[in-house]
Amino acid sequence: MAKGSLMVGWGEIIPGREKVAQATLDNAMQYCIHLQQKGKIDRFEVVALEPHGSDLSGFVLITGDKETVAQLRVEDEFVSIMVGVQLVHRNVRVVGAYTGAEMQSWFAMWDDQEEKLLGE
């Protein structure tokens, strides 16, 4: 079973929404715990970044079956949580990611595309 990951990132808190932002993050974590308990994802990790001059303040990396993780993007509960995050944070993003052993398939795709580009 191929693994897949989603990176859900956020930027600074919109001023005046600090308390709501904390509750929103807690709600998102409860959702991830629920997904893990139901077996829909293998794991998740929440990362808060120290100040570094970028628009990324933190992220959650969700990992599981590639198809199941990809399907999360269109599920109503996930979308609802993302709307909530957008109401309290700037620069919210959801990005597919390759991690662990799946990096090899990404590198293979890179090599294939490079060969096509260079005509080799």
C-alpha cells in the first residue's frame, strides 16, 4: 500500500483572533486524533516553527494510505476545519507531500521528466 502525506501549513495569526486560533488548532488536532483512531491515517505530527522571517508559522503533516489521504481534501469535515483555520491565520495551504520510502517514487518521476526534458 503506497503511502501519502498532506502538509497543512499556516502563517501568522490574524490580529485579534489569538484566542480563537488556539481553539481552532485544538479542534484540528482532535480531528486528526479521530482520523487516526478510525484508521483513516497512520499518523500526524504538529510542528510549530520558531520565528524565521517566512510566512510559514507551523504545519501538520498527515500520513497514511495515498488514496485515503488524498481524499481528505474533499471531505466536508476537513474542508470545514480548513475554512476555520483560514478565518484565524494568514497564508493557509494544503500541499501533497512525499515522505519516507515514497521519496524514491518522487525521485524516479524527477529522473523520468529530466530525461524527457534533455531528450536522453
